[in-house]
Amino acid sequence: MQVTFTAAVAGASGYAGGELLRLLLAHPQIEIGALTAHASAGQRLGAHQPHLLPLADRVLEPTGVEALAGHDVVFLALPHGASGEVTAALAAAGSDAIVLDCGADHRLTDAAAWEQFYGSPHAGAWPYGLPELIVDGARQRDTLRTAREIAVPGCNVTAVTLALQPGVAAGVVDPADVVAVLAVGYSGAGKSAKTHLLAAEALGSLAPYAVGGTHRHVPEVEQNLRAAGAAEVRLSFTPVLVPTSRGILATVTAPLAPGASAATVRAAWEDAYADEPFVHLLPEGTWPTTAMVTGANTAAVQVAVDERAGRVVALCAIDNLVKGTAGAAVQSMNLALGLPETTGLTTVGVAP
């Protein structure tokens, strides 16, 4: 007989919250409990997530300990800076739930980096929810199996990390000169109404943002590459909004390390991802596209060596709402609950 766990979702009216609920509805061992929101509290979920028909008549409750306590799992899909207060209140109330924060509040281990990029007091670091992260030759999933509080990674961070970390761990790239350019779908910006996110502004246009080292994901990428073995990381990170609702395509380059070759580079990526259920290293000469991974918890990865430039070129495509957020949260939850890591998750995308 299967054990059933109850899960609450805070921020259920947003994109990340909606994607969490879509995945949890397909999870054989999760019963969906309280659904909460802030400005939308008191409204039907169906007014905000009409595609979630089984939950459409559920009423959103205010986000607070009263609604979230008493569950086995609590997902926080809240704006950056909002999770710390909720998690502190849950801890003070004696909650023993596994808490997964899809916001940034608990990702960074360096309090000074948090304050520099987010401009508020640091809420403290939690175990990092990227099971495939290479940490001193091992994998982060070993830590997540005993975690009760988990910080779900940033979506752009996941794409850049999965693209380049095999080369860092194997010593075949120089992480002191990493350049990452990302094409990012508009859902990554959230549901807030802003002029530059309107269809009239976005359709037919590509728009860079957070240029010149100002993006909040920069210290998180650096943290991950150091975990993979980099002594020094220098990162140029430029995201570009493209007129699609979902998806990230990260193109990441770094100098080829002395003594490395195209063969040793390919071998590093093959060794790193041979046993990973959700990271798919494509056949040589096949390039990732966001269409490959739409709706799936898959990261499609490719690597090549630009001999003329002396640089490794690594690419990763993910669905920012699945592998980039909600899928990573469910994958981490499975590990923390002692379930098979792939439970309730698919590598099958939606096409065309």
C-alpha cells in the first residue's frame, strides 16, 4: 500500500505555483492540501489557473502558518524576499513539514552576496535543491535525502550550471573566463503586470535585461561552479527575453584548459551525465532547443569545442517552469521523502 503525503502550495496563483500544482496532480503519492495567495486570497483558483480543472473550485487562503501548518510538505512559490518571514514563522510554530522554497531567499551561502544583489537581510542558507549538482565529485542528491528545508535553484542558474559543470569538475575548462548568454521565455518574469511584459512590447522583439553583471543569479551560478571544483570563477552573464512563454536556452563558453582536447571534453560530459535520469546529453552534432523540453523535467545538453577560438561551447535547454522551478522542487521533494527521484515527473515533452 502506497503512503500518501499532504502538500500545501503558497503562491498558488502565480506561474510557479500553478506549475507545481500541475505536477502534483500527476504525483501518485501526493494529496494536495491548502492553496494560498496574497492579493488573490478569497478567490477561486480557477480564476487564475483555469487549466487546473480538478482544483478550479478551490478557494485561495491567505498565506500564513494557520493554512500551511499540518502538512507533510510545504511549497513556497513566493516573490524573492517573502519566503524568509514565512519559513521563520513555520519554524517558530514547530512545523515538522519538509519546506521547499522556490524563491531565492535560502539559496546563497554568502550573506554579503545576498545583501549586495537582493538588498535585504539574509534569511540563511538551506540545502540546495539541484540533485545533479556536482559537489566535490559527488552529487547534491546525497544531501537532499536527509534535508527538511530545501532551496530550489533559480531557473537560469540551473541551465548554466548543467551546461558547464562537467567541464569544471573534470578540469577541461577554465572557469575564470565564463561567458553565458541566455534566451529566456517571458514566464520567467512572473505574472506581475509591467509595461515591458505586455504583448505589444514583447512580440517580435528580443530584449536584454540585467546587463553588466547585475542579474541576481550571478552569485548563485558562481557558487555552483565553485562547488563543482572551480578555484576562481569570473562570469559574464547576459539574459535576453525572447517572445515565447516558456523555455531557456543557455549558451555558455569558457577557455579550453591546457592539455584538454575535444575528446576529453566530450568524455567529461558523458561521464557526468551517464546515469542522470533528467539530463540528456544529445548525440554529437545535435543542438538543444527549447521545444525538446517543453512540459518535461528534462535538460537537453550539448558540448563542442571551438578550436579556432580555443573555447568550449556548452548549451542547455530547459523548461524554466519545470526543470527550472517546479520540476526541480518535486524532484527534491521525492528525495527528501524517500521516494524514487523520478516519481510524478516526465521526460516526455509537448510538441509541436
